[in-house]
Amino acid sequence: MSEPRFFALIIGTEILNRRRKDAHFDFVTKALADKGYKLTASFTIEDDPALIIQTIKFIASQENAVLFSFGGIGSTPDDHTRRCASIALREGEMITHEEAKHIIVETLGEKAYPYSVRMAELPEGATLLENPVNKMPAFALDERYYFMPGFPEMSHPMVEKILTKLIPNKRIYYRHTLTALCKENVFIEIMENMPKEVEFSSLPKLYSDGWRVSISVASTDEKLAFESFNRYIATLEKQKVVYSLHDQHNEE
């Protein structure tokens, strides 16, 4: 895979109706930022099989997608993710994963039956992800789609291990930021012509004394980041707009 694009899928009606607070979005964004990457998108959806299938299919249709899915891989009737992943990515083919079954039975003994052993029913071609808490395995497909429990204490160490493998070296971003006393439309022409290798953002805010806009420019190319940022400064100075520079820094 060339440049990976990361997606989070957070499955749980209990999050949407606020019986539980989501802990995955903040964790994944921070874990990716520590490696010099970001999420392309995050979806929080209810425990609805049709919706889960369509969301997985949509993410899988995106170029170079890497999916971190949280929730719904247990053995209760509202745990749909194992079968939904199979339908979305394997045309419904489910098998008894013998290694997963062995782990479950060895860990739980007779208590594995009749329900917990169902967690060994996985999409064809699944590989296992080690669970550091209770040993009940999660699973991956194609080394791109990772399906983990909804419990942060189980899934977050899995994400860290996956990222260590996918991104062994941190990527450095060179970021420059400023705040200017103007509207963001001053910079539209510049933004329309930013190189694709440059990440940029424009965050306007209206105060009692007028508009301010924060501009952020970043790239893994140090020279390109500096040159792109200077386009904004040149425009501000040409139009005699007051602005202030923020501390410039590298993101590793």
C-alpha cells in the first residue's frame, strides 16, 4: 500500500443515546498524530446490520483505506460486526476459525459454551489480533481492516501495535501558523493554488471588534511548507493587514 488513509468506525447505540461516552475518536487521532498522520474520516453508528455493512463497504471503496472498527464483535445478539464484515468484505463467507476457537475454549473452559465460542465464527481469511485483557481475540482482514472490541482497554493497545507495524517511523510535519485581522476571503486565491502536498486550513472567527482568521500550513517538505506560508504573509503585507505569527514547530 502506498499512502494509507485512516478511517475509524465506532459502533454502538449506547454511544449515540449517551449511555456511554466515546473514547475512541480522541485516542485514534492522538495515536495517528504521534506518527505524523491523521484520520480521513470517523463514523459513529448504531448497532444496525444494514448500516454497518454499507459503512464498511463505503470505507473499503476508498483508495488505500485502513479501517479501525470498534465494537460489535462479541457473542450477544446485538453484536453484528463479525457477520457484517463478512458480508461487506467476503460476500458473507463465515468459517469457524480454529485458532480463535482454541483460545476461547482454553481461556473459558466449559463457560465457552454455548455462547462465547460463537466469537470464533469469523470471515474467511481473518487473522487474529491478540487481546491483552481477556484473551478473546479480535480480527483483521487483508492487513487493512481491523475489527476490535468496543472496550478501550482492549482495543487501544491493539491500535498501538498495529500502527507500530504499519508506520515504523514517525513522519515529520513542518507547520507554520498565523492570525490575521481580516476575513478569510483575502486568501481564497492562495488556497485555490496550494500544492497538493501542502495541508492548509483557514479558521475564521468574528469578535466584537471585527474578523480574525487563523491560517495553518504544513507539509512533510520543509522548504515547500515555508514557501507556501510566505504566500500568505506576502498578501497580508501587500494589503497592509495586521497579523501575528505563532510559534513555528515541527510535528513528529
